[in-house]
Amino acid sequence: MRRLVPLAAMALLVAMIVTAHFVRVRLDLDPSPAAVQEWVAGFGAKGAAVFLALVVFRQFLALPAMLLLLAGGICFGTVLGGTLGAAGIVLSGMMKFQLARLIGRDVLRRRGGQRLERWQARAARVGPAVVALGTAHPLGPLSPLHWAAGLSPLSFGSFVTALVIGAPVRAFAYSFFGQSLLDADSASFRLAIGLLIAGAAVPLLVPRFRARLKTLLTE
């Protein structure tokens, strides 16, 4: 039975990819915040649940996180849009973490050598901080980071804690920026741009963060 678990997880992943492809073709959704807003609005009271589902399964639908998080602010405002966006990032990350662990963890253990062991040791030591900061960073690579975490020795609890810390920062920042797009001449719009630029640049200026990231990614 244990050997069937990775196969079942792989079958589930393939089914999700195929289903998402047909959904995306049927939706014919343009990759723009305005198109997402119009489409979500068509569901009325169910729009929030539909938007949450889009954020959770965005990778399979080939929809960028930035696009959806901006649309969340336009559709629902900063507070509700940010809350839905953060919840979607957390749920999506948990799904990818578990799929990666079920499918690839045992394979890596069997085939990995000393190089893999060194990488896993680094991931266990600095992984939670990198996940939290990478998720919070406006330009951090969400999907590769969360898939890789599932292949690392990082515990599920530590991963979820890091997600819960980082996801709201990114989600509310983009949601605030999305809402401010409704009035591009306002002070809120200029403030949102400044916050996004600062959020993207400041972490990279912190030596400790750069050192931890380098430790995780290099030999």
C-alpha cells in the first residue's frame, strides 16, 4: 500500500493538470486584472469562493499570482481581497507541499547522495525563514519554493507556520495596490507603488537574508 501512495498522488496531479487545462480553455479568461474582475463578478455572491479557488489552483490554470492578487483588491477591496488571497496562497502551498512529498520524497532518498544530504541539512536549518520571506516578498517565486519545500526535510507544521507568516504580507500588499488602481491619480496609488518597491528591494539589502538564501541554494 505504501508503494501505491506516490502513484496515487501522481495520478491526482495529472488529473488536476488535465482538468485545469480544459477549464482554462472553457473559461477563455484573459490574463488581466480587469478580465478576472469581470469574470468573478458574474458569479454574484459566489464570487469570493470562485476567486479563492482561482488562487488555490492558479498554477494549473496558468494564472500568475500577482495578477490574481491585484484582481482581489479590485474585486473585493484591500481587506477581503487580501484575506482571500492569503488564504489561497496558504491552501495552494499546502497542496503543493504534500503532493511533492508524496511523489518525490522517497525517490530522492533512494537516489540522492551526499550532495542531497547537504542540501537537506541546509533546508532543515534555514528553510522556514526562507519560505516565510520568499512567500512575503512581492517578487518571490511562490510555486518553485513551495514545491521544493515538499522535497526537503522541513516538517509540514513548520512549513504551514512559515506560510501563514508570509502569505498575508504579499496578499495584502498586492490587494492594496489593486484597489488603488481604481484611482490611479490618488495618493493611495502612489503609496502602494512605494510600498511594493520597498517590499521588493529592502529584504535583498539585509545581509542576513542574503546569507541564508545563499546558504540554502549553494554548496
